[in-house]
Amino acid sequence: MDFKKMGALEIAAYLIPLAIFTFVAINAGLRLSAEWKFSREHQCRKPRVASSGFFGVGRVASLVLAMKKCESLELMRSWHHQNGTTFKTSLGRTVIITVEPKNVQAILALKFKDFDLGSPRSKAMSPLLGRGIFTSDGQLWEHSRALVRPNFVRNQVADIDIYEKHVSNLINNIPLDGSTVDLQELFFQMTMDSATEFLFGESIDSLRAGDKQPSFAKDFNTSQDGLAIRSRLGPLMIFHRDRAFSKATVEARRFVDQFVQKALDYRAAYVDGKDTAKAQGQQYVFIYELAKQTADRTVLTDQILNILLAGRDTTAGILSITFFILARRPDIWNRLRDEVLTVPGEKPSFEDLKSMTYLTWVLKETLRLYPSVPVNSRTANKDTYLPVGGGPDGTDPIFVPKGQEVIYSVYSMHRLPAVFGQDATEYCPERWASLKPGWAYIPFNGGPRICLGQQFALTEASYTIMRVLRRFKSIECRDGQPFKEALTLTLASKNGTKRLVEVLEALTKINADTERLNQRMDTIEKTTNTLSTTFVLTAADSAAAWRDFRARDWQRGLAKAATLNVRSNSTSSLGVPKIELREDREVIVNVGPNREQVRRLSPRELVERAERQKATTAWQKRSGFGGQAIPVKCANCGNVHRPTTRECPAKMAALDDAKHALADCPAYRCIHYTCETP
């Protein structure tokens, strides 16, 4: 080639590509030399390479198909059966996948500073979470953790009152008439309610909203679904366009911003000392404590949304999967309930929760088989190595170049037969009596990034389980479907947790319905009455009947019903109706001030009465009479009257022979009623 005859542009057209090629070749050579030197120094050997098809298309296609079938976690576990605990493959990009506990320990702890979350993950989460504790690296992460960590001290986690209100709302939303209920939906609403109250000082009370869920809850769910999609798309995330997702993230952050403003106002009062009462406060509020450390509005919003996501989903997932299993394992339910019932009182303390050994085992086993974050990853920020996975037998170290993504499957690692035995895939809480798996068990991650809220999640889950098991004697699976993963940012059940929660124990249901009645009667004005009227809520009565009950005339004053303890028959100065139970579980019905007017009803009689009431109620619905004041014939005196309480006979029977205020009835105690119309 004669350069003398060529112009400058022609020469450049030849030399520039040559220069680029030479630069790339030299750089690659230097890179290979550095890798060889590093590998030799640390005795690294190559890991096994698993076939993945052309540029990983085959493996990616199988993974996408498994996701659609909700079987991606089991598919990834099968990869390790075929290729060992550590191997390299392509998922559109070269990745190292490991379930080796030593490697996971190195990534999360021993070589923590060598690995970051990676920019793709941060970019995927940023529309909602910004730069918070779960999306940042380096100094920014250290600053975030320093802000958040002081707020998860034992005093806040051990405050049972944080959970009680919302657990009570949960129980009140579980139907007592034998109908099917999706517990998972209720659990997610409950944890959203408790998390917002803990973080903001105000709950969105979604459990009380019924079908009209708060807009923030909907926006948050939509945002979270979008984040999961963006995370899976990886480099293709830039093509993700979803108007509903974009709108939801804006609205969710706007909702949080109003509480950020309140926190900043609190900070001003706290710093200036102008409002001592407001600054000190009577209720612990997470965002207020966070505002003491920073006045940056964006930082506060980012951190709160990060904590809310983890606090809501982790606990809800644990609860829904635990009850998914309990519905299929009555042996575990019964043993767990036996332990729960050894704790005195309706509401356990934090110390009670810590003393529940079998409950602890159950939660550990749930998190072993179904960890909240079943798959995670890190990206090397420098040349480093993992201790095992190289060589023919996989026992040598492996080289991890800068920028290399390493995926570790907690789901698969928690099912390793070498650690958990040949029954590793079976649900067996008893294994935790002696099991010490070390780094093979990391339900809340490990190392410096270990979940700060793990004790909060476990305490809330334990408290909820104890309260539910104290209230209900049994649970029945209604869908019969095997577990299907619902994998967003955390793990839940695809089919929900559709269960029949059955109440078979008389005392349990009496107490349950009594508490519900109390909540509706708290606002009724007390009136003085010379008569003491005692009635009982029967074991088989429907909670719906009591939900519609309204006190009138002498019935006013019902504010505090009795608990399961034996109560005296003393007359209340305000004539407040009482519910009394004897230790032999016979019900005492006292309808007057005279102690001779006492009658006992056996549990069988209570069930028969409830059946009669149910039949009468069905007739009322067909005839349209409902709860109107229809004529009633007294079985004792034969007179026909119209009850002044405007309750139908079934409702009167539900009061269990209570005086129905018939002034012209010669018999003070009318036990039976016969409606003329039917």
C-alpha cells in the first residue's frame, strides 16, 4: 500500500481502526496477564461452565417459562443438581451462580468491601426507593445505615402495643361463620397498617377500610410490582414503559412527603425547644427520630420507603406461608397451639414470645424453606476471589474479575442435603432442636448488610401467630393447591392462603365475639338501672348477629363484657350487663336481681338454640321482615306482644332469655318466643 499517494483522510481511515484494534488487544493482553498473576497468587482454578445455548438464550428462555409457571426457584435448584454448588453460565450476561455457604460468607462478610449491589439494581429500584439503605453502596450506604440503625433498638421492637391494635383488627376480619378467607391478603393489610403506624405515627388502617382500600396501599403495591419487573429485565430495563407504575411511584412518594413535612416541623420544635411536649412526644415515631439526625427531605423520603417495603412484605410473607403450611399440617398446628395455650392471658408479652421454643422452630423452618428474599446477587467492585468452586472437584478458589456478577440462591442453599439432611425439602420444625447450620442459613442475609428489622419482623409474626392460635382451635385448607411462588421483591404464595378458620371451642368463640361486641358498644351511653341483667353469648352464635345488635332502653351500658375468667354475680351499680362462665363451662343466665332466677344451658342446648336461630333468620331474609318489631307470642302467658327492642325473635333468642321489656307480661321471665307470622 503506497501511503505517498494517499491523502490524509484515507490514511486516517486505515490507521484509526488499526490503532483501536491494537489498543484493545494490548489491553486484553494486560488484563489476561493480571488475571493469570492474581489467580496464580491465590491458587485459583476455573469453575465449571454450564451450557446455556447461544449467548444464554436457551437458559434465559427456560427461566422465563419457569417464571410464568411460578417455578423459577425450583428450576434454579435443579441447575445445582446438574452443575454443582458453584458454576459459571450465561443469562444474557456471564454470571457465577453459587449456593456454597463458604462463598456466601465471603461475599457478605469476609470480603464484604469487594462486592457492591451493582448499579443495575440501584437503577431498577430508584423510581420508588431513591438512594436508600437497600439501594446504595459505599459511603452512602454507611451513612444510611447509621441513620436507620438506632431506631431498631430493643425498646421499640419489644413494644407489643405496636402490634396489638392491628392484630385485633386482623382477627376481627376473619369470618366466624365457616366461610373461606384469604389470610394472605389480610396479613399484607395488617403489616401495612402496623408499618405505617410505626414509621409515620399514623396507620392507614386498611383492615378497617373493607373493599375501599387506601390509595397509598394500591399505589405502593403497583410500584412494587413494577420494581420487580424492572429488576428482572436487567439491561433491557431502559425499554420498560409503564404509565401506571410511573404514576404510582409519584403518588406513593407524595404520600410519604406529607409525613416528612410533619417530621421536619417536629425537628424544628425539637431543636429550638419551643414545643417541649411535641418534641418529647408520647408515642415513638420512626420518622420523627430520623428527622432528629437529618433535615434532608429526599433522604427522609428514601429511607422511609426502603424500610416500609421491607417491613411490610417480609412479615406478611412469613405469616402467609406459615399458615399455608399449618393448614396442611394439623400435627404442627396442634403442637404449636398446645404451647401457645400454656401462656396465661389473652395477650402475650415480649418475654412470652421469646420463651416459645416450638414457635421459634416453626418460624425458622418456614424461613428455611421459604426465605423472604430467595435469590440475591452482588457485583465485584475489584478483582477478587471466592474460596471454593474451582477445579474438577470444586474445592479450589475461583477468580472473580471486577464487574463480575455473582448470584447466590438462598432458597437452594437452605435445601442442601449436606447441611440439612436427606429430608431437607421436608417441613420439620423439630430439626432445629440441635441444628446449627452456620452460614448455610441466612434468612435475613448476613454480614454488615444483615437486615436491621429482622427482630421486628419475627416479633410481629410471633405475636400474630400466638393471638390467632389462642383464638381459633383449627384451620382447614380450602384450595388444596401446592405451593406456587409469588416472587416480586420478596416471596409469598401465588394462590394466597385461602383457608377456613374454624372455631370449635366454646370459650374461645365467646371471648372472640365478646371483644367484637365491646368495640361496637364502647360509645353507648351508660344508664342507671336497678336491675342486674346477665346474658351470655353462645358458642355457636354467629358474629354477624351480634354485629347488628343495638342496645336500647335498659340494655344500655354494655361497655365491658367479661373475659374467660369466672365472674361474681354481684349487681352492678349501673346495671351493666355481664357475661359469666363457670369452670365447668356451663353457662349461667341471670335475668333478674333474684338469685333464684338462674338457669343453666349445656353446650348442646346452645348449639340447638343457634340452629333454631339460623332457621328463623333464613325465614326473615325470605319474608323481608328482617329485624323489624314483628308480633311475638309469649309461651308462658300466651299474650301477643310487639317487642320494644325492635328485634326479631331470633335476635331475642340470641340474648339468651334476656328480659324483652314487655310491661304487660304477667310472667317476669319469658323463656320461649313463638312468632305468629311463620
